[in-house]
Amino acid sequence: MKGLVYNGPRDVSVNKVADPKIEKPTDVLVKITTSNICGSDLHMYEGRTSVEKGKVLGHENLGVVVEVGAAVERVKKGDRVCLPFNIGCGFCKNCERGYTGFCLTANPGMAGAAYGYAEMGPYQGGQAEYLRVPYADFNCLLLPPDAVEKEDDYVMLSDIFPTGFHATELAKVGPGDSVAIYGAGPVGLMAAHSAFIRGAAKVMLVDRHADRLKLAEKIGAIPIDDSKVDPVEAIMKLTGGEGADCGCECVGWQCHDPSHGHEIPNMTMNNLVKSVRPTGRLGVVGVFVPEDPKAEDKLAKQGQIAFDMGLYFQRGLSMACGQANVKAYNRKLRDLIQAGRANPSFIISHRLKLDEAPKAYDKFDQRGNGWTKVVLKLAA
């Protein structure tokens, strides 16, 4: 089959790779119809992770079941399914508690497994024609009759929509709240969409890329361009000097100074602390890594940031963080899509074929040039 393979920093190509096969009786094989390129894929693309050469990338996947293992009971051949990016076994201590992003079985020696991602197990990704899905009865989200009609919305259930929703859950966004979100990339836009679904009265989205800020405004959020104004001052002004009720960090350790373009890994975190009112809550889903040897910042090389702990303590803030446990949200979010209450596909800027994926990675990596979210279309 054809698959998008990592060859080295900023070098990916569509190659012939081995077809996946049923390896355990709990597996199914899925013919991929849509697979997204995620901002997290760019960490690997840029050579900032330990991903091995030859890995097929892609963890935001949707398709049709074409082969079923002997022990699979719920999922049937022909079912249209969306696959959570985190692979869970369903029976370990963490999976039983709903923390499927931290499965203790699927990736021995580490909490958490995923398709086509660095250090997240031996699993190939879905930017390919076919994908092996382990623990299929647990991991496959069955899609409703409008699966083809709304495929671009449903594929967002694999990662980006639940991750944005997770940010608002960690921040405890509620009806009438004001919300400050740093980062208007796909995750930040999904956090804003989710905040409105949860009843937020005011959502302020900080970024500097015009295409992203236009999308933020389109869904009713207040765009704040941090290349033109101090974002903390802007948020304070919009909240009568109190600060937002809660905040979401949707950028991570690769955030950049708006003036000179240098990486400042602690910038968004510390700005968020200053932007949220005393006793407010922070939800952090932007990626921070245990170590980054190629970072410019000395602390970041060791996976650390200079955090304004004193101000955080003084303001009595609380914080929760980590990757989304997709299965905690995907069924309810699926039902919101089916009911017409959620339409996460509004973030899509490009629909391309698999053979165009290398170009898409290059364009998406440049950021701010209209390439907001890329979906790869592989089959009908």
C-alpha cells in the first residue's frame, strides 16, 4: 500500500510500505478514507522528536472496516469508524478509570500509545491506505448513518475536537464564563468552539496569524493579535480589569515571540497566568516535552520552563494538563455533530490527496499562510 513515511527532518514522502495485517484476534483492519495532518505531526516533521525513520505518520483517522479479527464482537465489516488517536486496551487501571490517553498496556514501559507517533508504541499511522486497529471493540467509534455526508466533521473526533474540548474541561468552562485562549491553531479554534458549546459568554483568542484570527472571529470569538497589542492588557480591558474566568493554553513549548520570532517556551503559560482572574482555572493541552535537545532555550533542552509560580500561587489559580483522553468525549461530541450542534470542519482549509501530503506538510509547517487544517482524502 501507499503511506506517508518520515525520512528525516522536513523530509517525508509517499512510499510503498507493507500492508497491515491482523496480528491479534482483537484487531480490525480499516480502509482509510480521510486522515488529517495534525500540528503535533509537525513536531516530528521538524525533527524535534525521536521518531524513527520509516515510520508511517498520521493519528487522526477515519475509514471503513474491511477485515475483522476472530475475537471482535461489536465491530463489523463495512462499519464506518473514527479512531481515537490514543490507543487504549480498555482493561488496565487507567483505561478503566477513563484515562485512555495513558493506557498501561498498549505501549509497555510508558503510559500512552498512539498511531504513527514518536515513542507512542510500534503502531503505524493512518496517512496510508490501510490501518491496523488494536483492541478494536474498545477503540472504534461507530459512526451514524450520515457518516459520509458529515465525514469532514466526524474525522475531527479522532483528536482535534476532543482535544479542544479537553482544554475547556480541564479549565472547567461553564455557562456565562469568560475564557482566554492562547493559540488560534486548530486546537485553540476547537477549544473556542467547545467553550461556546459549554455556554461561555465571551471567548478571547490570542494569536498573530490573520487567517486563524479570521476564523476565530467567524465563530464569535474575540480575536487578539499579539503582534499588535499586549494580549494580557487586551484581556484585562475586555474583562473590566478582572481577568478571564478561566483560560486554555493551546500552543505548547514551541511558542514564539511576536516581535522577533524566537522561541520562548514559557511565554504563553506565563501570559495565561496573568490573564486569568484570581481563583480561576487553567487547562493546558499545548504539547510540552520531557526534553528537547534542539531547543534554543537552555531550560527547554531539559523539558523545563521558567514558570511564574509566585504569581500563580498569589492568584490562587488551579491548573490541569495533559493529552486528551479522546474516548471520554468522542461519543457525546459525535452526537452533537449528528444533531447539528457542532461543526468542527469549519477549520479545514485544504482537502488533498495522499500523494500531495509532502507539499501539505511543507505549507502547514510555514504557518499563517492560509493552511489552517489539512485533510487527506484517500477513498470514497
